[in-house]
Amino acid sequence: MSEVSELFDQMASRFDADEWGGTEATMEFNITGDDGGTWTAHIEDGSLRVEEGPAEEPTMSLTCSAEDFVKIANGELNGVNAFMMGKLKIDGEMSLAMKLQTLLS
């Protein structure tokens, strides 16, 4: 199993319903390069469910390389800096992207 896949497998256990309030969202993660793929995280009814594959109607889409995604998750690369440097692309609701670090590390 790749490091990227492991991060998505662990995402639900890192989800804190209190921190995300009453958020209802579908987030699509497009991870490019080696070990890449597409995953979708659904937040609804105070829980998070992750599945492999694209979202039908994502609230937010994130695109970055597998290498940078792992660096962000490990705290080696700041997500905001990655966005400003063009290493991370966000489409849709930016406020969701600002909370993602809590799901990754």
C-alpha cells in the first residue's frame, strides 16, 4: 500500500466532528504522479467517509502531486505555501481546504 493510500485510510480516524462543526461537504482529492489516484471524502451527519474514485459533485477539489501531498501531511510543506507556489490547486470552497491539515496529520 502506498503512503498516499495509507493517508486516506487513516483520514476517518483523524476526523473530529466538533472541529468541523455542522459541515456537510464532498471533497475530491486528485493526487498526481507515482502513487497517485483520486479519492473522495464525504462529510455528513458528523462523520467522514473516504472512498477511492472521483466525486460526482464535489464541494471542493484539491489537486497536487503525491510527493507534495505526503510532505503536507508530514508537516514538511505548509499547505498555504504550497498553494501560493502553485504546487496545490484548490477549486470550490476554500474554507474547507483551510481545515484539511487536521485530517492529514
